[in-house]
Amino acid sequence: MSAVDPSAIKKAQQDLDARVAEIIEWHFNPKTGCPFWLNWAKTAGFEPRKEVKTFANLISKFEHFKDESLRDEQPEVWVPAEFKGKPFNIFETGGTTGMPKQRIGWNDYKVDYEEFSGKLSDAHFPTGGSWMMVGPTGPRRLRLAIEHLANFRGSSCYFVDLDPRFVKKVITKKQFTVARDYMDHVVDQAITILKNRKVTALFTTPKLLEAIAERFDIFKAGVRGVFCGGTTMAPQYTRYIVEEVLENKVGFYPTYGNTLMGLAASVPLTPEDKYSISYYAPQPRAVLRVVNPDQTTEVVPYDTWGRVELTTLTKEFFMPRFLERDEAIRRQPRAQYAWDGVAEVRPFGAMQKTIVEGVY
């Protein structure tokens, strides 16, 4: 693995501190901020614009963000003054039961995915080739993001929808036959497109990729790159996908992302990785830390498991220190990324309890 120059790490930290100062000033200034954070500041007990100038200040001053606010509050409270009057996209997460959490936005998803585009090989994702997404569309950020990414790279995109809320619900009820039938229904649609249209790139989840490849030779059909996200990928499963499912013929690009963060890209696997996937956030727009679950102001040592904490820092959306429902191994900075990474991401507490992931 390539070491990162200490000066690059220092520069990344300086860039992050500058970003924090800029975003705090933006969201807590009455001229530019949103009602939620301006109202929050009135009872915060400190003055964010004066006291939060660095990322370390943010960690020491802010408690963990409560994402219930994204469910309980009306979307308009998140509109920064600068965006007032501009229609916004509404993206949802969760919602298998009850009201989903919602994040609004305008251009963040485009910026996130245009930046990610630079990490894709033209050999695996050729300009002008058609893509296909097999995954959650509907109210999710992912649907617009994937299409924008394809368009940004000179391609169009086909879609096969998946409803993860339905899948989780039937699995929770132990209706496994229904879940399997639904998965077959989704895979059938994907294969129909692959048989009748020229598709060069595919976005889907690991489990759906496996199911499609069991019934259809995607390489022979013309697919050269797979952009994959969703369910847990332990090293042994990653090796299975790369060697058995894709037969080392198709480019494999695992990602870790969600509506609240955006997209963390993985570094290309090397023999030393032993199929352990490491992801790096799009810092300084978002920051991932791996923290001690019992003392969340502290990060765990490198190569140690901990809980994932996310801070999002854009002019459209500020979210400090949100504790994800994931755990991961903390990884050192690595060539191309002068900040910490997260590896082998899985649901928090996965070793102590049964987690329902469905097909996504």
C-alpha cells in the first residue's frame, strides 16, 4: 500500500478546518443559514460562528446529530436563506415502517457524483456506452445520482426498480418465498434489458449482481464495469464476487454511501488488501471517523473495529457527528486520500445480533 506524504495529510487537515469554518459561518449566519440551525443556535449554549473554527472545535462543541429531525420537521426548515424560493429535490432514507427521514437538496448529488467520476476507468465505463441501474429508485437520491453520473460520462441509463422497504418487511415476517419471488422478478427484468439492449456498465447491489450473473453472462453481453453498493461485503465475499461472479474480467468498483453522506469511493484492491475493501469519504465535503462506541469523542486505533460517525459539510446540508448504524475498521490514509478510511463496513452490532439487510 502506498504511504501518504505527511505534508499531504497536514494540507488535508488544513483544508478540512477551512471548510468547517466556512460551513459554520454559512449555516449559522442569518443572511445565509436555514431555520433549523438558526433556531438550534439560540439554545445551544455557545456561539458556533465564534467558537467553531476547526474540525476539532466541531467535535468538542457539537453533540451527535439526531436524525429524527429529518423525519419530524417539515423540509422547509432545512432551506438555507440563499436557496429560499428555489424548488428542491426531496430524498428519502429508511421508511420500512413509519415516516421516512428526508434530506432536501439542489446540486450536492451532482457534485458528489461528478467528483466520483474521476475514479472510474474509461476502459470499464466507456464514454457513450449505456448503463443499467438495478436498485432502489423512487424517492431515493441514488436514482438521480446514477443517471447524472452516466450522463456526465456521456452515457444514458436504463433502470430496473427495487423496493428495499418491501423486501425488508417480508424478510422480517419470515416470508422468504415472497422475498425470493420478488428478487427473481427484479432479476428477470434486468436480464431482459441485458438481452435486448447494449449495456456496458451496471450499478446494482452485490446480492443482485450475484443473482444476475448466475443466470446470464454479463461480460459476454458487453458489460465491462460494475459499480456496486449496498449490503455488507466481507473479504471472502468480495473475493467470490471478483473471482467467481466477475471472473476477473469486469471492473469492480465497490462504494459506501447513503442519502446523508453522498459517496465514499473504494481504493483499488491490491494483494496486500486480502480482499478487504477500504472506503474514503469525499473530504472535506463529508468526514468519516471510526469511533469508540462507548466514548464517541475518541477514534479507535488503526486497524480496529469501531462505530462509523459521519459529518456532512455542504452549503445545502450541515450534519455534525451523526452516528451511523454501521461499524467498520479504521484504515490509515492511502495514496489518493490524505485522511482516514473505513473498511469492511457492516451493520453496527452485526456480530451480536441478527440484522435484516434484504437485497440492499
